Amino acid sequence: MLNNFFNYLKDKYLNSLLRKSFNAIKKSPLLLLYIIFLDMVFLGLFYLFNYLFKKIIPDASDITRYANSQTTFIILLVILSLIYFLLIILTYSFFNLIVMGNIRKMSEKYVHRFVLFKNMFILNLLLFFIFFLFVSLLNYLGSFLIGKPVWLLYIIVIISLIVLMFIYVFYHFSNAILILNYNKLRDIIKKSFQNTISFSYWGIISFNIFVVIIYLVIYLLLTLILGDYILKNYELFVNSSSIITLILIYFLFVFNRIYFFFLSEKNIKGLKNDYRKK
């Protein structure tokens, strides 16, 4: 009975997109390294833009001094913020288009199509706007929940996590579908929404949760075993564990990109669930 169960699990894995994603990484390590390199370059540019904007843009007191009224101050602040965010989204869209093209190369021969950049930029603007609305709503709910019953807080937290998951899934589907040569933005959004509500991605969500649980168990065991050492080197432990956590989150994110691409490819092209020879 137990042997049959393990055989069933083995067959499910051999016939899964998880295995196909792992195999794609195994067969294309240079592409994976290139993806990591592109992400690191974008991250470096992101910090550079932050540094330059802090140096170039005057602070609030200087803007207030030169502005003739509160309305002028608000307009200047909005314009400067828009320039900053548009520059970040433009840069991210460029690097993300190349990253997604490299992920497609893990599946088939592909030549980068920079004609898709416009749709990638508009798509990322839309995603940023959706995320901005979500964060703004959370801030409003945070102030609303002050003094309210605890059970209401739990309900809001659960609903927020579910909505955040849908936004995250929609992000991955939309990027993958765009790189699969869907040229019309309306079709990309439509297909992404259809895939998001199809719940065909529970495999990767379960995998993410499993990895996080394993990591938390290892983390807790280390804190119990190395309790005295941690107390003596608390700052070192916090810094090192934070770095390890960020690295884990990043590699999960990269793996999710690859998985969602193959899932989108399967859903769109109607590929059969047989990856044993892939």
C-alpha cells in the first residue's frame, strides 16, 4: 500500500511541470546565470537611480521654499515621483523582456523581439498600478481596523493574502503570455486573467509553501541548537539569516518565472502532460 503511494507520487513528479522546470535549469545553466546577471544589473541600476534622485532632487523643505503655494508643491512632488517611477518601470521592462526571452530559450529556439517592449512597459505600468491600489487599500484598512475585533483583523489578513497571491500569479502569467508572442495587450490581459482564475498553478504554490516550511523548520532548529552562540553573535545571526532569506526568496522567484512560463505554454498550446523525455 505504502509502496503504491510512493510510486504514485514518483509518477506524478515525473509527469509534472516541476520536473520539466528543474530539467530546463539543469540543461541550460548558462541561461540561468545570464538571468541572474540581468536581475543583478537591474538591481544595481535601481540603487543607482535612488542615489542619483536623492542627490539631484531637492528635499521637501527646498521644494516648499521655491513653491509659491501648496498646490504647486503637490504638483512638483507628483511630477518628480512620476518621472522616478516611469524610469524604474522602463528599465525593469527592458531587462524583464530579455529575461523572459531567455526563459523561452529554455523551451525552444528564440530570437529576442524588442518590438514587444511597448507592451511589456504598458503591462508593467498596469501591474504597478494594481499593486499600488492594493497597498493603498491595505493602508486604509490598517487605520480602519484600529480598535476593531481581532477576528476581523484575521479575516482581512486572509483576504489580503489571497488577493496578493492572485496579483502575483497574474504577474507571472502576463509576462509569460506576452513572451509567447501575444502582440495585443488586450489578449495578454484576457489570457492572463483566464489562467489566473483557472487555478492550474496549485502545484507551484504548494511547492513554494513546502520550501518555506522546510526553511522555517531548519531556521527554528538552528535557533534551538545554537541558542547560546546566537545570543553572543545576535547581529551577525540576524544579518546572515536575512541575506539567506533574501537569496531563497529570489531563487524561488526565478524558479516561479520558469514554471509559469511552461504552464502558460502548456495552457495556450495545449501540450500534453508528459515530460519524461524532456
